[in-house]
Amino acid sequence: MRPALAALALAVLAAAAQADGLYTVVRVDLATQKLGLFWQDDRGRPLRRLDRLAAWLKGQGRVLTFGMNAGMYHADGGPVGLLVIDGRELAPLNLADGAGNFFLKPNGVFLVGANGARVVDAVDYAAASDGVRLATQSGPLLLKDGQIHPALRASSASRYVRNGVCAAGGQVTFVISTRPVTFHEFASFLRDELLCRDALYLDGAVSSLWSPALGRSDRWHELGPLLGVTE
């Protein structure tokens, strides 16, 4: 059975909130909204939380209308993989092998460049990197060319609150579950309900959302890089 969909149009974010089902979906239109990627404040200190990001932006006369954790990170808040902010590469692409979800190959990169937003396999990033304004690496790829990652089993009993992203051209779709779900359930929703072709897992358990319009101001986890829409 498909999750119940209770669409709520929001002028601020052009968001759809599926609050009565398993997921909250926020759609960002890059033609009319300013999506940014954030990590450190002016003194080089990791921001770590969405409420701190909102306060830091407020000091600059900007309002955070949407925020979400942007990928996996080390204990000090530094990114595990690639991080590009305002066209500057602050952390390199990580193609190493290792344990944990980030290293469950293929992993991927969410990027915004001259040709809009995309989710790409990390090994294909070099070919897509020209003109990139922002990019964050995480893993695993939930979907690649419409196919669910082969390691994500329908029989899995591992359930967490999870969040991820898919994109096409000028439209970016962010998703966070409202209750714990399996990887396979999450990927299936992105593919079957949102019609995503390529989608990237951002994280689980610490997954956080900032959206005053939706009544969410998650601030209970120390995070790494952060995605946000500002006015």
C-alpha cells in the first residue's frame, strides 16, 4: 500500500508535506530559491546544528527557510567525502574502501552546477564537475538509473529515520521519513512515488529538518555539512 499523501502547498518553499504518511518531501526550485551548502562560520568553526546555522544567517540579515543535514561526517563535524561550497573544494572526493554506509559502493555526489542539479555516481563526478557551485558526497546511492542499490534488501529489519535527495535540472527534491524505515522502503518510495531516477542517501538516525513553515526546527543532533534555502 502506498503511503498516504497529504499535499500542502507552501509559497515559501513550494514544498509538499506528507505529514500523514511516512515521509515529508520538500521541493526546491533553483530558479526562484537560493540553495546553499554550509559547514563553518566566519571563524572556521563547524556550525554543527540547524539552529546555529539559522542564528548565524540571521546575523547576516538572511532567513533560513529550509535546512537539512547534507551528508556523512567525522566526529569533529568534518565531511567524510567531497565538499564544494561556492565553487571552492573544501574536502576532496573520497573513493576509498571502508566500513559503513558511506563506503557501500556505489556512493554518490549531489551537485549543483551550470546545468542545474544532479545526483551522480562518485566515480563519475570528475566528468560532471565543470562549473560546480556546490557538491556533497555521501552514500550509498539509493537509486542509479532507476535501479535500487543491490545491497539494499527488502528483507532487512534495520529501521531508522532516514533522509536523502534526488534532482533533475532546476528541481531538487529532499525527503525525510517521519518514522523509522528500511533502506529498501526509503529507496522504493523515491523511485515509485517521487519518480526519482538517481537518488542519494544523506544519513540516518541523525536525519534533521528545519522548516518553520512545516513546524519543524530539529536541533537535537550535532551534524556535519548542512544544506539550506535562504531569503
